[in-house]
Amino acid sequence: MSGETPESDAKEIELKLVFDPEHAAAVLAHPLLASGDGAPPGPRVIESKERELLSVYYDTPDDCLRKAGVFLRVRRTGTGYVQTIKTARAESEFLERSEWECDLPKQGYDLSAAAGTALEPLLSDEVRSALAPRFETMFMRRTFLIDDGGNLIEAAVDQGDIVAGEARARVCELELELKSGSAAVLFALAKRLAETVPLTLSVKTKAERGFDLLDGGEPDFEKALPVDIPPNETCANAFRIATRNCLRQVLANLNGTRQGKPEALHQMRVGLRRMRAAVLLFGDVVDGPERPQIAAELKWIANHLGTARDLDVFSSDIVAPHRAEYPDDPGWKAVEGRVRQARAEAQRAAVEATGSARFRMALLNLGAWIEFGDWTRGENPLAAKPVADYASAKLSRLRRSVVKKGKGLAKLSAPERHKVRIHAKRMRYGSEFFSATFPGKSQVKRCRKSLAALELLQDSLGTLNDIANRRTIFNVGGEHESVTLPVPKVDPGEEKALMKTAKHAYARFADVKPFWKA
């Protein structure tokens, strides 16, 4: 459709699930994807097709479009070519993305069709001249048009490869796209499919994975992306923005966690902590009968990752430096061996938990609750109110708690210091969630100072907590030994230095004027 505006200018509403290649046959043979007399009652397939799709993704050599959260794709469908422009704001988009499509007479992009799209503002003369193919996707797509109580859903099973030069990545995905009706049915259908086939919720698009290949492969881990909650956003949408961001961090680090990468496990655990903090922070907005079960499942997942992460930290921050300082000490040598064994066992438990049906269903239930949970169907007046006042009240309460509980930090017991750390962590996550809600220049500066102090306070108190608990960890795996275990040597000045750092960080935080105040 050269020279004209796109034929399609709409929101793409889609849920992505991934599966292992060995489960492809089971996915395609699922009764819900059957048509004809053998199909079960409920959702029914009214049309199915199979075709080969070849897509080329374009960008500049320095990825100008990607950095702006826009992708340009031209796909050969077998009957012609389709140009698609999509937004891809990984930090906040989950189900919905803006999409503009138009037919093309031949291979290659048509920038005249970018008028009125998210691509148009990026098309400087320099960008136009630099656009070139960056990578391709080649896969077979089997589609099933499903009528679910009047809601139309297209289920697409994709199997193939993403190709960037010599690098390749396998594609095994099930995409559920809403053609008409309520988006809530996407989760309902996904959960029914996942009851018998190992399907895992995913957030990474093929475009993201293609650029990962160009960068050298899937990153070992992904830190939390910035959260952007405008001051005039409703409390309900603010909650969704924050929790979608947390869910992204959890899912983006799942593969790395299952591959035994310590930093991926750490970031996944951070994502879960941030999620739990957001649910608590917005508790007045999202309260309802479903919330306790969601909280319980989040805690279950976190507990299964906690031991492995604690031992990772203990090994790197405590054992490794002390083994280097006391290389001939039999106590540290014994601890190192026991911790290594315990880490391996904890990692196996984490992999087993994150590969379980309970875990997969917990993620789907969480996503459904964030978007369409019981809290969205009530009459809570807070949900529709602008978030700025709500954020101010919550942050003020969190700040008072940290300041009060942290007084006389050096005189507190280890359990009391740990409570201070928990409150500081919640304060830090809340500040990160609402950092963009108060955009004044001085407010941004105060927010950065506050966050820096909170991070230092959290880290120093965390190490102090490890030291307080290390006698327990020293003996991990040694409970049944018949001999007395050697006591490792420690630096008596270590605790004193950490406490000095914690006190300094606490004072810095207490001195900063709240950034949510003018």
C-alpha cells in the first residue's frame, strides 16, 4: 500500500507463552486446538491454517529505533508482504502494544506508510539513509481461530529460528491474540492450555530476542527497568505499571536462573521482592479475596529461590575473601566445602521449583490478577484517583518507619537491624516506583540522594545480617558430622566498619528532604 497511511492502526492485545521443542507435538495436539466433532465443549476452533513466515527487521547500525522502543518489520506471508511498525516499551507494556500494518507490493520497507505512527518522529534524514536489515526470523506458523463464548482469539504456534548473521536462536512460542471481545479470556484460555502442557508466560518479543543475538546472545541477567508513573495516572494504572515492570524482571531472568547463573537468580529474586513490595504498597487499591492467594504464591516462589541466593552471597562475599585472607585456615576450608555442596543442592531445588506446574500456573494467575483481578471489578474509589496524593501518603509513612526504627542503629540487636533493613528496602522500592511521579528538578535530585543512601544502608545492613547468621551457615551440611568442626578465623574490625557505613547511610537518608514534597 505504497504512499498511503497504514491499513491497521490499533492496539495489538497478545499473550505470549513459550515451550520446549520436545513439547511442540503436545501443544499442537491439545484438545482445545482440535476442530470438528472431537473438540471438547467450550472454546471451539472455527478455522486453522499453516504457513511459512519470513520476516526482516530493520534498524540503523546503532539501533536508533530499538532505543526508542520502536520496531520495523517486513514479513513475507506466502501471498505477499506486510510492513509492521510496533512499539515495544519493555518496562511497561505487557499485553498491549501499538501496531500499524500495511500491505506492500514487494520486499522492502515503505517509509511513506510511517505517517502517523510511532516511527514517524524518528525518521530524520540520517536515520532514513542508515536503515538496513538487522536480523531475520524464519518459522512455521500454525494458527487456530477460536470462538470462546463470542470472544475471538487467534492461537498461533510458531516453530523456527531467529537468525542474526551466524547466530541463531530457537523459537517455540504460542501466541494468543485477541481479535475481538474481552482480553481476560486470553488468560483463561492460557491457563486451560497450561493445565496439561508445560507452557510458561513470557514477555520477550522476537524482536527483542533478535537484538539480543546481535549483542552476543541472551544476557546473563536483566536488572529492573525504570518505572515511569506520571503524577496524573490513576492508582489502578500506577499499580499495573509497577507490577508489570516487576513481572518483566522475574520472567526475563527465568532462563538464567534455570541455567544456574547466580546474578540471574539474584535479579529474579529482586523482581519478586519488588513485586511483593508493590502489592503491599498498593494494598488499599488492590485488596480483595484473591490477594492473599497471590501473596502466598509469591512467597512460595521467593522461598525456593532464597536459600540458593543466600548461599551465593555468602560464598562470594564471606567465604571467598576469607579463604583468600586465611588460605591455610582449616575452618574456612571446611566451610567452603560445605557451602559448595549446599549451593548445588539449593540450586537444584530452585531449578525444580521454577520448572514446576505450580510455578507456571502461579505466573499466569499473577498476570491475570494484575490485569483483570477481583480488585478491578469492585467499587474502590481509590482506584480511579490520581496517584500523586496516594504516593505521598505511602512514602511519608514508609519514611517515618525507617527513621524511627533506625535510631540508635549501633545499639540495636541483629533481629532489630534486620527489621530496619526490611523497611529500608520497602522505602527504596517505593521511591523507585514513584520517582517519575514527582518530576520537579529539585525533587529528582532529592530522590537520587535518598535512593543512594537507602541502597548503601540496605547493603551494609545486609552484610551485617550475614555476619550475624554465619555461624548457622558455617555449619550448613555439617549437622550430622561426629567431629567438632573447626571455627573459621574472622576480622574483629569487620562488623565495626560495616556499622559505621550503615550509620552514615542512615544519617544521609534522614537528612534528605522528602522528594515528594515541593
